[in-house]
Amino acid sequence: MITFLRILTGLVLLGLVVLAAILFMPVRTTPALAALPEDYTPPEGSGEYAMRLADCSACHTAEGGVPFAGGRKIESPLGTIYSTNITPDEDTGIGSYSLDEFRAALYDGIRQDGAHLYPAMPYANYRKMSEADVRALYAFFMDEVEPVSNAGPETALPFPFNQRWGIRTWKWAALSEPGELSSTGDAAYDRGAYLVEAPGHCGACHTPRNLVMGEAGYTAMDGDFLMGGEIDGWTAPPLRGPDSAIRNWSAEDLKLYLASGRNNHAGVNGEMQLVVRDSLQYFTNEDLDAVVAYLRALGDPAAGDNAPPVDPPRTADRLDPSAGGTQAVLTAAEPGMALGPRLYLDNCNACHFVDGRGADQVFPELDGNPLVTAPSATGLIDTILNGAEVPSTTVRPYSLRMPDFGHRLSDEEVAELATFLRSAWSNSADAVTTADVTARRETAEERAAAE
Amino acid sequence: MARTEPKKDVVIVGLGWTGSIMGIEMAKQGLEVLALERGADRYTVPDFRYPDVIDELKYGVRFGFMQKPRNSTVTIRRTLQETALPYRQLGSFLPGDGVGGAGIHWNGHNWRAMENEFILRSYVEDNFGADIIPEDMTIQDWGVTYAELEPHFDRFEYMLGLSGQAGNVNGQIIEGGNPFEAPRSRDFPLPPLKQTYDATLFADAARAMGYHPFPRPAANASGVWTNEYGMQLGPCNYCGFCERYGCLNYSKASPQTCILDALRRMPNFSYRTNSEVLRVDLAEDRQTATGVTYWDEEAQEEVFQPADIVMLCAYSLHNVHLMLLSGIGEPYNPATGEGVTGKNYAYQMNGGTTLFFKDKLFNPFIGAGANGMSMDDFAINQIDFAAEGFIGGSYITAGVTNGQPIRGIGLPSGTASWGEEWKTAITEWYGHSMSIGSHGSNMAYRDCYLDLDPTYTDRHGRPLMRMTFNWKPNDIRMTQFMRSKIEPIAESMNPDTWQSSYKGEGAQYDVRPYQTTHNVGGAIMGDDPNTSVVNRYLQAWGQHNLFSLGAAAFPQNIQYNPTGVVGALAYWAADAITRDYLPNPRPLV
């Protein structure tokens, strides 16, 4: 799939090269969306808060590194991209950026020297941020962050992706109108729309990509917006539509998940852990409510904020119906039981229990869990192999960890277990093969070796 | 040459239960707090992860989470005439090691002491006369009352997410709870655990004899719980690996599950592991502590850590050891009865009856550390000391508290402990036995105490602490009384055979078999500097910026497991320090 996309994208880019040559002309940057006075001073604390909303630190901080000094590896379909130093260091950071140059990076993906930034930097979303937040961010990075000298590794993608001028043509095809947001006129919805569509850049992962690898929509007005995407092989679940798990969550559960990475149904996993750790837990109560109001309106426009959640669609338990279904099979624990449920009893049952419901806010529910039933089983496989951890947050400081099982289960066993989970209780998702597991284990090993 | 670290507001010695409580409560006041822990750091994952931690040989038999005697131990003798020898192999008691301390490997038995236990000497004198107190018994009042501690018991229990059933809420007796308990201000945070078969049989038999069984208070969560710090517990799955193990399931209350991740988030709190405190340093006039000196295992050097307040939160024995080494309080002298530091070391008097049933299967692989039913019909507030001829009491209890396959199998006495006969017996009796135990008080005596050993030193060249302890007739009479109450209950249950194990006349303290890790006293609290080491707020009488937490403060041992009182005293002290000491540092009494 990735190879296919590479070829396809390459062809599209090559075709556009000719056009780019013809249209050789100076890059025009997007002006400020609102005219603020020259001497405008952002309110105290608004810069750091805008940074939290935009989650700059998740990408621009290496694992265990100095905040904002860059160097984090980002695995993209095009290859490995290294984030840059955005501390105000004159030589290796952004210390010499003017406000207009800073805005051009945020809105148009243009570096100070005029080079085009890879779209791993979500300027496709940031170009909808308000001028007040841009000013706040600029002030924060110039005045509140300590400069750190760190050149970091250079991003070196293979041809043709190393031809940054090609990105210009990509931008013509992929970007939408700056500042354009969905709106219903409801204050909470509109604030939520701003947070999700602009600084929160939720669509960067949760919106499917189109043929040129652009997001297939940027606001709630686009039908494909937030309909689910993929990141690093994991499914980024849909946040709207019939397959969205969160439309079955109460407003309270959704809010707790955003603020703490856990609720009565799920624990945060994958890249989303960083979002909760570095961004969402710092949202004000009002902003969390706004995001919840927006997402619930998206998921089920009739629901509104305070309506009860939609009844979860439970398909019939299809595991061994003659034996009474999953819970009965696990409870009976017959010695001759199949390998999948046996592995579940021996490895998972202590926390997640025979009903697959876990325990509120502590042990995630596996029945109906979007990670378990995702189109791509990669997230589930990785979680079984490597374990998981919900981040420590203000409202729930406990960094609850699930241990790794890769050291004691073979690839065949992980595949059996994952297949069982994807078909147990009311779950109904495709089987997992041993080859799927082997591939993920190898990927993890390769990455570890490359560190 | 010792290095000196930048000064802190508070330095805490030991990061177990009391160190974690004091750490978070002091850090909440905005103070710069540093905790020094001699052992390693520990997290549920990877240190207690499933299934690695349920390795009975590694942790149950070889004491993986305990202090190694080669690094830290005491010498022990039974009488003033004996020569003490080092406790070279763990047996009778098991001090914990590492972050979380004994709070990771306890069973979760969490009790409140009775009202009369805090005023024991006054209670005895007022009700039975001073002349019933044996001449060598040195019991004292605590200087604090149950009523004063009640809000702090309550807070500690809600922090733990305690499972149980109240028997007395504000004086109203609640059916199914302990009718003899001191009044509590509200019910338990979580309902009782489910009961195992043996506990149910015991409770039925006890009820039939007119007794009042109730579910044992358990710090093993019966459901999900979020505490005042936002920390979370998940429901216990009755795996049976509590005592000697860290909980794999986020179910047993411990510093890890209840406090530490919240504490680690606080920027004004930090901790250093592998940092063993060697002594408390005092100012020249000895009126205050200036900090502590510790051994940095990594750097292999001594470090002086200055601080405005020093809190001793190590295991009870180590708190006393540090005080003796640092010249805090006058060392107790058993010959004259003068001096205070090391005075009134006490232990716990337990006994039990094991019942064997050929036709009953107890599923002993299902259990929880504090699972079980208990009764307080012969508790310390229910006994006529003058009539019975002893001072003390016990709770009586049954339940599967561990499901460990090797150590958990009861066999009839006289069975071979190895070989063919043992194997046959194991096959015959596994799952067919249960026990009824008594867990009782232990009084303080003139010649049961702690001091520095004249001969043996530790790896840092410091004298080891010497424990002088033996069983006394008063406490043996107490446990024999319990035997006389338990055996009829056992007989009423019609077992095929049964056997008892209670200390008898002339019993000597034997350090080899495990008994209990409830070592108390030595840095006792009270209202008189001539008879106690710390005042009612656990503040050293001689150095107002030095506090000593934990069970070393008990003037004699209560009839219950000590953790509930240790926790309540920690919150009581934290409250006094926050309200009264920090605004105006001085002796609080």
C-alpha cells in the first residue's frame, strides 16, 4: 500500500514539475487574518496556552530531550522526518524569525530561507489559527522559551521527496482556505470547531488522506473530515460517522478521556498518548467542554451536548455460540479450549475479566474497543507485543501501564490472541495472521537497532 | 570527604507509606522536599508486572523485595544476660526495601486501634487498678486519643480505598459490621471483598455461638477507586499473591497505587534512590537538626544534605537505629529505667488453630491479602483484665489471605517436611485445610528494648542495633485465653482433625519462623519528655525540627496490624505541622 502510494505520489509530483517550472514566480505568503495593533501584547499566559493547544512540544521535543529543541523522529509514509529546533536560538532555532516569517511557517509551510516545509508540520491546519493565537505563539517562543543550540539531524528523504520545491505544487493541490472554519453560531460549538480544526490539528491523523496525500477535508463541512486515518500503521479512529466509537460515549466520558487519557471505556494509546500528555490535559475546562460539544455534534448531530449517548450497537456474540458465547467459554475454562481464549485467560483476564469490560478508568474495555476492532490490527498487535501506558495527567496522575507480552508470546500466539479479541464478545473484525505479527516485531526491532 | 548538596526545606528518610504521605503533604505546602530512599525505585510495571511477580520462590521464599541482612540487620538476644547475635537470615520479621517500602509487600490488613488502646495505662488503672499491672510492664498512654485521630483514620482509609463494612457510625451500630469498634464518622469507601469458603464457614460457626463476625477491613480494592490525589485502584482479582509481593493488578493500596505518581508530578518534590541515610546531623547546641548524611551508592561517597526539617520515615527499627546513632534522646537504660530512645520495643502475639476437612474443598488458589471474616468479641475492650489475669486482647479471624502453592499448604503436624510422605500428604490435604487465627496485643516491658550493639558493625562501620526481646507470661496468658475461645469454634465446625499453635508457658522468642513484621516502639510518643522520645505530634522532644513517623512511636503494640494507626498518625502529624509548625517553627508541646 505504501509502495503504491509512493509511486503514485511520485508520478503526480513529476507531472506537476513541468507546471511548476512554467509557473516559476515568487511565493506569496498569507497575510494576517486580522489586523492587530503593532504594539499588541498577548495576555499573560496566552502564549504557553496557545502552544498547548497547538501541541508544538509533542513533535518538536525529542524523547527525553530539551523541550522545543527538535530532533524527534517522525515516521511518515515518505520516510523519516526529523523535527526542527524551534527555540529562539539565532543559529539553529527560530530566533531570527520575524513575526511575518513565523506566520508564513505556520500558515504556508515556508521556512525563513524560502524553502518549503514538509507537511509533517501541520500548516494545513495551522493556517486556520487566529492572529491572536499566532501573536501569542510568537511571543511565547521569542520571549518565554530559553534558546538552545541544537542543530539536530537533517531530514534526508529519498528522491523525489527530497526535492522540496515539489512541495509547492503539493500545496496548491492540498491546502484549503486560510482561516476557514465550520460554524453553527453556537458559542461552544464554534469554539470547539476552532480548537479541533485549527490549532488542535486533529484532522492531521483522524482524517483520511486523498490521492495526493492531502487531508480529505479540513472542516466539518467536508464529508470526509475526521472520518478516520492512519498513523505509523495504526488506525486513527474515526471521530464521526457510524463507525465512530466515541459517539457511544457520554459527554462526561469523552471529556475525561481528553483530559486524562482514560474513561469508562478506553485508555489512550499510540501517538494519541502524546497528545494527551503534552496538549489536551492542559486545556481549560471550558475548552474541553467546547471540544466535547463539537465532537458530539459531529458524531451525531441530533445528540447535542447533554443528550445520553447512543446505545452501543452490539452485534451478536459470534464466538462459539453453542457454548454460550465468549463469557461462558472463558468462565468454563475447559482444558480443551481453543488457543485464543486460553491465551486470554492466561494473560489478559486478570485485569480485563471474562466479560471483556475491564474496570472503569483503570482497565480498558476490550469489548467494542476501537483499538481492538480497528481496520488495521497494527495498534492491537503493537500493544500486545510492547504494552501500553496512559500518561500522567493533572486530573488522573497515575501513569497506568499494561505490561508487554512480546517476550513471552510467540508470533503465532499473538496472532491467535489478537484474532480471538477481534471476534470475542460483540467484536467483529478481521483475523490477524502470524505474518502480520512478525512484521510488527521486526519493525520494532529495526527501530530499536537504528536508535 | 563528604560532598554537600544544596539545602532543602524538608528531607525525608525513606520513601514508603509515611515518607510518601509526608512528601505529598509537605510538597502541597510549597516546600522544597527531598526524599532519600536506600533501595531501588519500583513501579507496578515492570517491577510487579504479570506474570513475573507471582514467582513464589523468588519473592515468597527468597524475599526478593526485602532488605538483605548483609546490608542491614540487627542483633538479637532474649535476655539482658545473653550475648546478642546478628539476624543473618530473614525469618521472624521482614523489613521491606526500595521505593514503597513495606507498603508494597503488605497484605492490606488495615485497622483502627480501639479507643482504650491509646490510653492503655489510664484505662487499666481506672478500671482495674494499678496493682494489676505487672512490675516489669512499662505500658503508657500515647498522648493522643482516638477521637483526635478519627478524622485522620478516615482520611487515610479513603486515600487507600479501603474495602469493608462499618459496624459503628457515629455511635450507631450497623448490622454486619464490627459492633465493638470505635465510632467512625462514615462507612468504608468500598464495600467488603467477596468472602472465601473458609471465612464463610468460620463466620457461620461464630455466629451460631453468639459472636459477631464481620468482614476484615481490606486495602485490597473490591472495586475501582479514585482517591484524593486522583490516584486509582482497580478491582482485586483474588490472585492470592499479596504478602511478600507487589500487586500486579493495581488493586492493593500501596505508595505506588495511592500516592507516588501524583507526588512525582510536583516540581518541588524530588527523591534519590540507593541513598542510605547514615545519621541525622545536629546543630552544635543539639537543639535542632541541620540535615542528614547519607551514603550515595552510585558515587560511593558520603553526602551531607542540609534541610530545615528532617522527617524519619524509615522502617520503625531504622528510625530508632538512626536516633541512637545520632544521639537523639537519651538512650534507654533497662537497669535504671531511665532514658527514652530504644525504650518499649514490642512485637505481636499471634496464635492459630488449623482445621482439616476431607470432604471440603477450599480452593486455596483464590484469595486476597486481607480477605476474611473477623470477630472482636475478645478484643482488648471486651476483656476483664483483673478477672482473666492478663492485659491485652486479640481479634480472631479466618480467610484465605494467600494462594501461594508452596507456602500456602497446611499439613497435619507430624507430617514429614520432604520426600514421599510429604508428597502423599500434599496430595491428600491440598485444598482441604483452613485456619482460624488470633492476632493479639503485645505489652511493653522493662527489659524489651533497643540499643546499640557493643560488638557488631554494619558495612558502613556503624554499630548494629541490638534488640532485646522475649515473650512474657502476661502475653502468653492472653494467647492461651484466645486458644480457649478458638478451639470450641473449631470443634463446632466438625473437622476431621485439627491442631493448635499458640505460645505456651516458658515460650522463648524464636527468630527463625516467620511471625509478623509488626515491630513497634523504640521511638515512642507520649506527653512527658522523661518517658517518650517524641511528643504527641511525633516531634522529637529535644530537636523541634525533627519528626519520627511510623510504628516506632507505639508505646506498646495494639492488638491489630499497625498500618492503619501508622497512616492516621502520619496525617495527624502532617496536619499539626502544616497548621501550627510551619508558620512558627518551635516545640509544639
